[in-house]
Amino acid sequence: MSSQLKKLSGVQPKMMAGALVGMKQAAMWIENYGIQHAPVDEGTLRGSFNSDVTENASGFHAIVSANTPYARKQHEGKDFKHPKGGEAYYLSNAAKASVAIAPKIIGQSIKKAVK
């Protein structure tokens, strides 16, 4: 029994490492979706995207953002015209689209890490 417990105690760090990798992959998925759907004129907004995953006492947290002075206005501008492509709510839509895929990405990463 103690060898089984010993084996199990080594699984948690692997699971956490896999979860961190999966969170980073899921954040990148959201970032890429946002980039593909963000309005484009010269490409500055699309080029300003960033994703980061941090860990604190409550768990892992992913942040995906676009860093231009007008990113928020473009995000919320539902009446804006985008003749070169893109849409309003590009990050909100990315987050909504990730609801089905992110858990799969994270789960696959954990599974790979504990093999």
C-alpha cells in the first residue's frame, strides 16, 4: 500500500505542471481567436495581443489582452464598420468560444503530463 501512495504523491506535481501548460495553451487559443477576429486597419491592434498565465493561492489565472489605446473602444464599438475585417467583442467572443475547447486542451495536457 505504501508504494501505491508513494506513486500517487508524485502524480499531483505532474498534474499541476500539466494544468499550467494546458492553461497557457488555452490562453493562446483565446489570443489567436481574438487576433483573427479583431478589427484590422494597419494591423497594430492585432499585433498588440498578449496572453499570460499566473498562479496564486486560488489557482491558475489566464489573462488575454490587446494593448493599444483604442483596443477597448474597438472591442465595444458594435456600430463600427470594419471594411478590412474584424468584429466588435473580439475578446468576449473568443472567451465564449473557448468554453467548449479550453477544458479539452487543459485535460489533454494533464493527461500527457501524468503518463
